[in-house]
Amino acid sequence: MKEEHITHPIAPVWDENSRVLILGSFPSVKSRENGFFYGHRQNRFWKVLSAVFDCPVPKTTEEKKRLLLQNSVALWDVIASCDITGSADSSIKNAKPNDILPIIMKSKITAVFVNGNTAAKLYEKYLFPETKIKATVLPSTSPANARFTLEMLVERWKVIQI
């Protein structure tokens, strides 16, 4: 698999009532193909959020957007464009960050959460200097994070219920 320069193809999900912002690093190949966040069927993001908010696991993009907005959650990624090989966060180079300030300024966001350590490092480097909001690092919902069971993830992710 070769390195490619890719621009983030998915718009953020948020509205003026959003109180929590969850940031990933950059969409996986599957997410880019599906046109929405956490599109790989083995990623546990949607299962975790549905358990945290006690609702059915969303299947369609519209159901996923509704779950987020009904629970005052905004969702996007730290990186707007980068050189990346496949879906490997570890291969990210030449990153340009997304401009999240308009979302923060036009909503009620008081807390930022990052999905995994790579998103945390990228947020610290590129976005914290702008936002001045300390991000809470949550364990990654990626299938690569095998040491966390679904139950463990749900327990740790409950902090997003603000």
C-alpha cells in the first residue's frame, strides 16, 4: 500500500446545542469509502456511544447523526489533510489540522474528548494552542485496541455524558 495525500472527505456533525466535541485523528479507508465516521464494521465507536446513551446501535448515516445530535455530541477529526498509508495513524505525515474554532464558538461545547492516543497527540500539537481547551483522552474504539473489551470502553466513555 502506498502513501497518499488525502483531504478529509467527511463534514463535521454538530449543531448549536452541541456540548461535547469528540475528535478522532483521520478517517480510515473504510470510513472514507462509506462517507462517514467510524465506517469499519469492527470499530466499536457506534456500539460504545449507543451503550453510553442507552439507545439502539445506529445503522445508517442518518441514524448516526441523529444519535450524536440528540445527545448534544459534535464529531469530527483533528486532521484536515495529510499523507497517509492506508488507515495507519502511525503513518500520518504533513498533517494540516481542521479549523474547529467555528464549531466551538457557535455551539455550547465545554468539553473536548479524543478517541485514542494518536488523536490526543495531534490535538495537543495542532489544536490545543488555538482552543485552550484541555482534551480528555479516551481509549480508542479501534479494533487494534484489543486490550479494551466493549464493556471497558463503555465504562470509560461514560464521561462524555455532560
